[in-house]
Amino acid sequence: MSSIGEPLAGCVIVITADRRKRELGTALERRGATVRHAPALSTVPHLDDAQLVADTRALIDDPPDVVVATTGIGFRGWIESADTADMADELLEVLSGARLVARGPKARGAIQAAGLQADWVAETETAAELRDYLLAEGVEGLRIAVQHHGNGSDGLDEAFIAAGADVQSLLVYGWGPPPDSAPHLHWI
């Protein structure tokens, strides 16, 4: 037993998050909690595989100047989708020639896991910081690929387009109902 002890002994904690539920659960159990999983939403990968493949092909054929990675899971999913479509090597070659900008450390980690390096990482992990940084650098005339998280663009596409950029959106995953809603209904 660690010196932390079990301050949560006797507590039942319900985790409603789908992502990282194992990490969170393990950390809470180490402190004595009884953990139950009852996701309210689930991650739905590759919302539209055909569209993602088409968008990826378009980027390979007309490479971007800048690639924005908003999430680690999304960036990894994008590479995985390209691999399934036998385009991963081409995509990685295109990405290696672009300026890679990450919304935070998870996106940077996914970029590094693909054998690439992020050119800039938002310290606050916010789309607003990322947007402000690129707009201050100037995006007029640039082709920008934006890998979005499940909630969409956070205004990034609109801001870059308004500043004169050509923007290609990539929606890799989204949110949907949990596979089994019974635990959520029971605990919440």
C-alpha cells in the first residue's frame, strides 16, 4: 500500500466518461473507491469513413501548408483510417512537409507517435490559443487542414477562412449514445 492510503474507502464513484475510464477508475480504486462505469456518451470513431478517406485523398493530392491536430485520439484515428485505406505512407509524407500545430500535449504525443514533430503546441490546450497564434502568424493564402474533435470546429475553420485561408476540415470521430444505457440510467 502506498503512503496515499485509501481516503475513498467506502465510496462508490460512478464514471460517466467513456474516454479514459480505465485510467480514472484505476486511480480511484487505488485510493479505495468502488468504481462503476456508466457512460453517458460514447466515442463513435470515423463518423463517415468514406468522407474521411476522400478528405485525406484531397490533402494528399493538394498538400496543406499547416495541419492542426486538436486531439490525440483524433489524430491517431486519422492515421489509422489512412492506414486502412492504404494511404498512411502518403499521408505521413504530406504531413512531414507541413507545419504541424497541436492543441495540447495529447495531440503532440499522437503527432510524435506517428514519427513526426509538432512545430508548436498550445500551452493552454485551447482552440482559442491555437486560433490566435495562427492568426497572429498570418494564414492568408495558406491551405490549412484541421483535424477536429467530436464537437466540431470550435470556430477554427470560420476564423481561418475569414483571414483568407483555404481550410479542409477532418472529422475523425464524434459522440453518440453508449452501447448500453442501462448502467447510466441505473446510477444517474
